[in-house]
Amino acid sequence: MLLSVTDAQKIYPSANGTVRALDGVSLELGAGEFTAVRGQSGSGKTTLLLLAGGLLAPDGGTVMINGQDPYKMASDARAHFRSTEIGFVFQQFHLIPYLSVLDNVLAASIPTHPADAKQRASELLAKFGLEHRLHHVPGQLSVGERQRTALARALLNQPKLILADEPTGNLDRENAEAVLGHLTEFANEGGAVLLVTHDDEAASRAKRTIHMAAGKVVE
């Protein structure tokens, strides 16, 4: 399994005591799988994604990514592990505003410094129809171009797992279809995709959909 979450618990303090953001969630995701996670706001979807990505330690249970527990690693080792095993795609893109499109994508290679990073970045950007935008900054791009840049960055290090949080939330249908097509292709080629979404069309691309409510998987 590329991703195995077992009985994950996450508890946050609140003014009225505690909130169980995750309450015994288990999930497995293997090579070639595209799984969507759906549920109302506050159901625990994003918390699950953060745990699955090695960004938020669980208060109980385990998270295994490609056979390793990132939360047993030192912080530097965990950051390096994330950069090689996981690609992240977010609704808000998280591009660096003063860097060019090419340099935004290359930023993903900083922890590992692969020799072919620039060539691979250029090839990905060409594949995503951005070869004419290499030296533009994010403020000069359309919303769809920004998300395709973010997707190229996520794929630069050839991760085995893509975690996507509402990646089509800011996109029109044409750009959403393009991003979903690339995620589907990634899964078809043996990667794994975990997609948090409210969008019916995005969820329809997944081979499996799980529903969450009050920190639990309900379907």
C-alpha cells in the first residue's frame, strides 16, 4: 500500500472542551487508485489529508506512506521524505509570487537537487500547455494556468502519491477538466490520488468515494 491510515485520531482544544476532528479513521490507497473524499465542511476531510501527507501528526493511530511512518522521522528527514514521495495540490495554489513559473516548479527540487530537474520541469510545463509562460510570474497567469503550474510542481519529483485539496475549486469547467485529466492520467500510470472535493464532476473521476461526517468515515 502506498498509503495506509489506521484508526487515526486528531483532537483539537476548543472553548467548550475538545473537538474530535478525526475519530478512528482508517483508509488504504494503493498504486493506480484514485479516491475522492467528500463531506460537509468540518467533517475532517482536510485534517485527514494533512495527516496523510506527513504534515500533521495524529494523536492516535498510525500513518504509513510507502511502508514508512513519517511521524517517527526527525523533522528534516520527514520533509525530505515528503518531497520525494508526495505531491500536494491545493485550491489556493501556494505559488511564490516573485518567482517565475519555471522557478516555482523547480522549487520542489530544492530538498533533493536532481540533475535533470530543469529538463523535467520544462517538459512538464510544455505538457500542461505552459511553455510560453516559463518566465512569467504567477500574477501574470490566469487562474487555470496557476493551478497547472502547481500541478507541475507537485509532479516534478515523480512522487508515488498525490494529495489534492479542492484543486478545481477556483477553476472554470474547462480548466477543471484539464486538471482532473492530469490526475486521472497519474493514477492510470500507477500513482495514487487522494482528492478532497465538494465537486460532483471531480468526484466522478475517482474509482472510489468515501464520505466523512463528524470525523468518521460513514460510507
